[in-house]
Amino acid sequence: MASPNASARPDPSDFSLVVIHGISLPPGKFGTGRVEALFTNTLDTALDPSLADLAGVRVSSHLLISRRGDVSQFVPFDRCAWHAGASSHRGRERCNDYSIGIELEGTDYRPYTEPQYDSLVEVLAALLRHYPRLSLADVVGHSEIAPGRKTDPGPAFDWPRLYGALGR
């Protein structure tokens, strides 16, 4: 599925950040297809009152990893996905310009699944091999680049598990 919510990267060689997100639509509901609809601008916000504030929102991510561990790509890595919003990392603004966004189907307080971690480790290992400017220290949560505005992937995300699986 391709998302129209993308733009050119200012520096096509600058891949220096990976942002991990958590999302479910409606909140706490999985496998509804509504995240995919959000990223492709086909979400019917009238389906659930909790979706009303998403009317007209244009967002995307490079990848979405479902609860089953299935990986869907919405934006090619050589383009900016609109996932970070107002953000900053190590004093650099506009994180979308130099990051790769990975959404995990989940919530801040419900544990992510074994298949999700397996897929995320596989994806991150490939990204770290392919983009030499990236390091494991450049893999952060949305909450780290937009503190006070975002909380995902939340306390349910097991950072030590992820780092351990990637050799840190």
C-alpha cells in the first residue's frame, strides 16, 4: 500500500534516525485496517467517535508492523514519511527529513507481541547494515523526539529486549 503522505528528502543520503511508534485505531483495537486507511487517506472518521479528531489528518510511516509481525511498507525509504510531526533529535529539528518511521500496532500500556519484536529486529538489522550513518543509538521512541506531545511506543515497549536482540 502506498501512502500519498510523503515528500522528497532534503538530503537523499541522510538516514540518521529511526523512530519507533505505537498506534491502534480505534485506540486499543487491533487488526481493524484503520491504521492502513489513515496512512492512505481513506479512513472514514465517522465509523467511531474516537476517530473524529483524525478528519483531514495526513500522516504516514515507512513501515507498519502488525500484532502478527506482518510488515507493510507505505513510503519508500528514500522519501520522507510524515510520521514525526514537530520533533527534534540532538538539537536537529524536522526529524521526518532524516529519519525512518516504524509503527507498531499497539498501545502505550499493552505489551507488544513476540512476532512484532522478531520482525522489528529483522528490519532494524537490515537498516543498520544498509545505512552506515545509522547506529543503535539512533533508534528512539516517538516520545523522545516529541516529549510532552507524544508518549509512544510507551512503557509497554521493551527497549532492553530490543537492544539485546540487536547486540547492545
